[in-house]
Amino acid sequence: MKNRIKVERAEKDLSQADLAGRIGVSRQTINSIETGRYVPSTILALKLAQVFEKTVNEIFQLEETD
């Protein structure tokens, strides 16, 4: 799953720690989501969408499979 979290953070001038604090997770969790090592729960994805004022689909995209 691809995501635009790093781009969205930059647009809002938020560090990983700032974003983590807003949604109640660790900075390491944000890093893991950004790098694709962790797929967030639905609740976490909705919280991220709320912070960025975007839909979940605008932030996360399924990768093409053959």
C-alpha cells in the first residue's frame, strides 16, 4: 500500500512527532506507516485523514498487482 503521509506532513509543516502527538501514536509508528512497513488500522487511517482534511483514499492507494 502506498501513501502520501510524508507529502501531506510537509504541506502542513508537521514533523513525525507532531503528527504522532495529534493522533495518539508514537513517532516510530508514523515512520513505519510512511515507509510501508506497517499498514494502519481503519481507525488510524481515519484519524490521519481528519488531520490532513483529506479522504482516506486520497492518502492511501493500493499498489497494482498482476
